[in-house]
Amino acid sequence: MKSFKTRNTEFLITIESPGFKQTWHKEGNVWIQRTEGVDRTATAEQVLNHLLPLLVEGDHHSFRVRVEKKKEVVKQPPPSLRSRSD
């Protein structure tokens, strides 16, 4: 079995359907959900709660799930720690 030396922080998860796009990525110890330009923090359990039904049911309501390596890792504080003016 091949050993993978990657980390969750290196990937971007995208859920798409016509007229809808949501991304998930990990910054440090926090998962970030972005929908319509709004960032929210999430737990790993919340990420799985969104992904697993789509993966198990296949083409559920025309949703597509894509996982890709981030092109650039940008270090930003999680939304809960950002100032309101950001």
C-alpha cells in the first residue's frame, strides 16, 4: 500500500450544482466552509455530514463533488478570529 504524505490543509473540496458552489478547506486546525463568498468555521464532523450523503448517493440532485490540491496555501486567521472590518 502506498504511503501518502499529504495533509488536509493541502486540499480544496468543492461541491457544485447549477447555480450553487460551496468550498471547504482546512486552515490550521479549523475547517472553513465558503458559500456565496461567506466564510464559516466548521468541525470535521460537519464537513463529513455535508460530503458523505453526496458521495454515497452519487449524482444526488445534480451535485458534483471535486477534491483538488490547493494551488497556493494562503495562511489567514479563521473567520471567528478575523476583525469585523475584513
